Amino acid sequence: MGTLCLSGAALLKAGANVSSSLTEDNYDQAIEEAESTICAITRYNWMNVYATLNADVKYILQEVCSNLAGIYLLNYDMSGITMDEAQTRLNVLIDGALRGLSVLRDRKVQDFINGA
């Protein structure tokens, strides 16, 4: 089970008509992989400090994690949506993930989040 976001947040980001064959284990794997990616890219282990963070700054971590996990879940099976719809969803998720990751990589932002 992930720390930075819930499976419902990732599923919401993946959008309607995502494969009904996905299981809770699939959601957990997508979230845990997203969390590892966030830690590696930002070079900071957010899971170690997550419990100490204020709720208002946790949302940036949730947004990035749910965007990344949503990408994984959407890519699992796109048969329920058109290719144009899939591409639009992926573009939105990728843009949000990259924007959030660039913010989280900034050491001053990390200090702000930890001190908020």
C-alpha cells in the first residue's frame, strides 16, 4: 500500500473506463512505483517524512504520485477509450507529473515543505 496517494486518486486521474480487470494489487504496485520514481528524481525520501508534513503541503506529493500512477493504470488497458481520448489523458497526466517533479526537485521547495 502506498503512502503518497490512495488508489482512488490514481484511478480518478486515469479516468473513466479504465480496465475493470485492475486489482488492488495493481493499484498498489502503480503507486509504489510512482513513489520510488518521485524519490529517485527528487533525491529525497518523502515516505520517511510524510507523517510529519502538514496536510496542505502533502497535496503536491499526492498530485505527482497520482499523476504517475494514473499513467501506469491508463496504459494497462486503453481498449475502453479512443486513442485521441487516451492521448489527451496521457498528455494531461504527464504535464502534471513533470511540473510537480520539477517543483519537488528544488531544494528550497523541499525545505519549505518540511518546515511548513
